[in-house]
Amino acid sequence: MPTESAGSAPRKSRSSRRVTWPLRSRQQGAPHPRTLENLKASTGQVSTVAVQRLGSSLPWFAQLRADERSELGLLAQRGIASFVRWYENPQEPVWVLTEIFKQAPTELTRSITLQNALQVLRIVVDVVEEKVPELAQHNDEVALREAVLRFSREVAFAAADVYAKAAENRGSWDARLESLVVDGILRGDHSDSLRSRVSALGWTDQGDVTVMVGRAPSTTGPAGVERIRRVVERHADECLVTIQTDRLVLVLGGLKDRVRSLTKLASVFGDGPVVHGPPVGSVFEAKHSADRANAGLRAASAWPQAPRPTPSEDLWPERALNGDPLALQAMVDAVWAPLAASSTGLVDTLTTYLSVGHSLEASARELFVHANTVRYRLRRVSDITGWDPLLPRDAFVLHCAVLAGRLNSRA
């Protein structure tokens, strides 16, 4: 591994270097004094023509605000003036970003796209090129035209650099805003400021919203989050993506095919269980889904065979044992209450079936009915609750729900 020599200067850090686009020095000799004089004398005229050409050639230019049109005009004037200074001193590179774009407000990159900015630069270059024959003196025309083209190329690169930096800054700000929004949603914030932030992120709230949580993947930088977002956007109309410590949180709106989409999205998470809460009607109700998803994730280790992803409702027993009152109440409301309200002895049949080891014949003997009657009643339990007593996992959930219901009744 090479080492730095004793007398070498220490290397500057990346953050301390100046990142700008230097112009390459012109290779031709010094311009003719008369050409240079013509250039300086016509700077104002060329700028005026260029600004007028912007209004007549670009339909979108007239739709800009007055301050934006003024800023574009100043941008064109600074570009022409910068070219004249560079052409006068070919051995001293002009720092294009500093000279031309230093006074342009950041908001300009929001209202004017990079394509529009390049259209402006092309018109300015065209105007300068048209003036080359009358400005150049003593065989300077070819050299002046080449200088214009070389300068325009560097300005185009500079413009692209400015827009790239602006996009990076907006991306960083959007990521911070997104994290604040998700945090507010998880806290149940319904303030006007949260609504404003959600709107700023472009969320339209046109479909059901689901919160999905799991371990964050190993790559959690901005690039990793963007990769996750690209995958998510293939399955959901709207999404919020944030990483909280080691946990990845997805707020999903308008899932195209709920079951299939949630199964596909499990791949963006790291190792371990992935849990999603029930759908809710609005992003401002997402706390309901998030609370249940997070409770399920905390308890998922108690069910090693759980599918990935797991609905939070499928983890009711584990969540209840882990101290989640929402799961206890959900089992009472969704299982115990409708069974207890039935007049066909479903609770007694289910309790007996669970207590004798899941045997239809033993249950029939205990209840003094035919085995087909037991089978019919268990099928009714499945129809009412959505949990099938003949399946081991479902029978476990039903057993826990019966216990929760009896404890709730005693209270």
C-alpha cells in the first residue's frame, strides 16, 4: 500500500475542495484588439437581443413570473460578459459556476427545468454566433466562432452541475421532511403542520393506507433508500419510506394487489420478520395500522414459522402474551363476542373440541351429539370468525381468544 512521503503536503479532504467547472484555456493566439474592442462595445446590444429572443422563441418564457424572467435575462447577460472576459484573457480560466450562476437563486431550478435552461443557453449562443461576422476582425472569425462553441459547452456542463447539486439538496431535504412526516403519523399527529408537510411530499390520499415494518437492510444510505423507493413505487400508488435506527417503515397508499404486493415488498427489508398492519382509510389514520404492525414485530419472534410478511392480526396470541392490550381486545371483539352471541352452542363445542385434543369423535361423546354435528358447528365457527378450528395454528388463535373472552367477561 503506497504511503505518503515525508515531504509531501497533506491531502485535502473531499469536503474542503472547491468543486466547480473550470474552462479550458484557449489554444489560439491572443485575439485581435479590434475584435476584442467590438466584443466589449456590443455586450449590451447582444444581451438585449438575446433577452428579446427568449421571449419570442420560448413559449414558456412568457408564463414565468416577472422576477424569474428578469433572473433569466441577468443569467444571459452574465454569460455574455463572462465570455468576453475569458476571450480577452485566454490563459486565465474563468470559473463559470462562480461567474454566471453565483447569483441565481435556488428557487430558479424549481421553476425552470434543466431542459429549459439549456434552451436559454442555446438561444444566447445562437445570438452571439450570428454576431460573429460583424464582430471579428482580420481573420478572427473562425477563432471567435470556435471560442463561442467551446464556451457554450462549458456553460452547459456548469448548468448541469448546478441542477444536479440542487436536486441533491432537494433530495436530502425531502428525506428529512419524509422522516418528520412518518414520525408524526406514528405519533398520531393530526395538526395542520403535518397536513401541510404531507401535501408538500405530494401525497394525495386516494386509497387505503397500510404500514409495513421490519428490520432495515444493510444498505441504509440515501442510495439504498432510493432503491427501496423504486421497488415500492412499482406496487403502491403512494409511499413514504423512512429508516428509524435499525427499523424500516413503509407507509403504503393504494396498493395495486394487496396480497401480492405486500409479499413482493417483503424483499426490500433486511433479515427477520416483516409485519404489516390492517388497512386504514387515510394517511392520518395510519397510526392505527402502525401501532399494530410494530406490536406484531416486537412479538413475532415467538412464532418462528410465521410467514413473511405476517399480518398483525395473525399475531394476536403472541402480541397478547407480550402485553399488547390491542391484541387482547381484538380477539374479544372479533372472536369471542360473535361466538358468545350465537345461540347454537358454538362456544361449548369449540371449548370441548380444544380440551379433548382436537378430536371430533371425543368431542361428540362429550357433547352427546353426532360427530357430523360437531363438524358442522366447527365449520360455523370458521365462517363467523375467519379462523378454522381444524387447522393447528387457527385452533391456537381461537383457544387464546376464548381465554381472553372469559377473562374479559369476568372483569
